[in-house]
Amino acid sequence: MNKLNILVNLPAGFFNTPALKPFFARVAKLGKVRKTSHNTPEEIQKDLAWADAVIMWSWPVMSDQLLDAAKNLKYIGHLDISQRGAKVQLAHKLPSSLAKHGWSPAVSEMALGLILQALRKTSQYHAAMRVGKEKWVSNFPIDIDPLERELTGRSVGIIGLGQVGGRLRELLEPFHCPVAVYDPFLPDAVAKAKNVTKMPLKQLMSSSQVIVVCAASNAGTQKLVDAKLINAMKPGTVFVNVARAALVDTDALVARLAKGDITAAIDVFDKEPLAKNDPLRKLPNALLTPHRAGGLMASIDRILNWLLEDLENVIAGRPQKYAVTESMISRLDA
């Protein structure tokens, strides 16, 4: 096998992380590796023309001009890819792989954790005990908080049954939750196999006791959960967003939370990092995490090695396991 010129275009931190040394050693066995952190088409153009293969995130987005100039390019592996980038690469018939679903196990576990924290109030109890302000039950059962509830048997609505939503559905199985799903692209056969009920979004929002946003962010899902839907939630609902902030009308959610009759667990925000004076920080019924759902070393290691595996498959003339296809475009972020 001829040695390859391999461009790894990722944020600089990837190249300085000890846990990723085995991955880069594996890449180096295939040929010469060039490590870059280009953010624009102008920056990457020269290195792209040099490369036989690329492993990168979703930026810079490939264009006809970039790919026309990359005469040697035989493969691109993406941690993520936009709809626009996927369409261009498919049009050029360039073998491309996407390992985005490698984040899904961690994201779905975080979603489950946030649901349980919101229902059982474990974060609030921990914070209170750290400063010695916890309340102990002294008059049982009168002192029990009725808003502390169990997940078992509670109705759950999942918005978007892709990789994250699908894995979350599996994790919910032991809790015997009836699960409703809003997903216009979900085939009936898949819904039946996963034991979920397809439901219009308004009905899901007004009937579910727990709601989890897992859908992709694109032109068709901007503020998908709007003010009317947010106000349609029943009192006591737990609302979780581990997808993208753009799917939710944040102002409307803040206004509903200010009423104090629902709980939200939020991992993604319109502007990150979240401003110190953001109103969400002041709401006791808003459980906040700093965009940590998928970002585990296990996720990164899995994704990078999947992409490298597909590069090896392309070189050997084997089918890709994680190929970018036309059918997945509607589920990609814009």
C-alpha cells in the first residue's frame, strides 16, 4: 500500500491531548500526517490540495472550488458535517464518512441524567448540603416535596428519534415509560420496532410529563418549540434540551419558567458561554449544564477511530461503515 498524505484539521487541543496519542500513532502508520487547525477555505486550500485524505470537523465547509483543486483527495472523514457540505461532497462522488453519532451514547446518557436530576432534585440537594443549608424531613410525610418524583411509568415525549433520541428510548426501557415521538422522518416500521407512538408536536408537548429535545438544528427546526408549544406544557412538566438552543424559543421558555410551574434542564444556549447575568441563572427551576452532554474522551476516541477505520476501508476497497449518504441530509444541521 502506498503511503498517504493525511491532513488532520482539528482544533489545536486535539494534538496536545495525551489520551489521543494512540489515535495519532495509528494515523501515522498510514503515511505522512500534517496537523492543522484551519478555520477558513483560504487557510485550508493549500493543505487540502496536498492531501490524499482528510480527517476534520465540519469546517471549513467544502466547496466546488476547494474540491476541484484537491486533485489527490480520495477520502474525507468528518466529526460533523453540514447539509451544504454533504451535498457538495456527494456531488463530487468523494468518499466521505460521518461519525457524528459517536457523540450519541454520551448525549443520551446525559439526557437521562438530567431527567432524573430534575425529577429527584439531586443537584439542588447536593448544592444545599455543600453550604449547610439542606432541609431534612422532620415531619414525615408532610415534609416531602411533591415535586420530587420518580421516572418510572412517567410519560416521555422525545422530539427527534435519531441516534440520540433512539438511544435514549433504549435507556428508558427499564423505567416502563410510555414514549411518544415527534419526528416527521420516522418510518412507521421503525416506530413500531422501538415501541413508540408517533404524535403531532402540539399533542406531545401538551400530554407528556417529560419532554426531551433531540432533533437536529436546521432551517426547518428553528424555534420548532415556540411560545405556543411552551405554554401548552402541563404544570409539573420536565423539559430537557440536549440538542441545540436554536430549536427552542428561549425567551418564551424563560417566561414560562418564571411562573414556577415547570422544570427545565438545559445543556445548550443561544450564546455560549452563557452570560453571567443571563436570566436562566436566576431561576431555581432551571437546571443548567455548560454544553457537556457529548464531550467525553470516550466520544472523541470513538469518533476519530471510526473515521480512521473508514479511511482504511476506502484504501482497501472495502465498503465504508459510516458513509455520508443522501438519505441522512435531512437530519443534518444546517
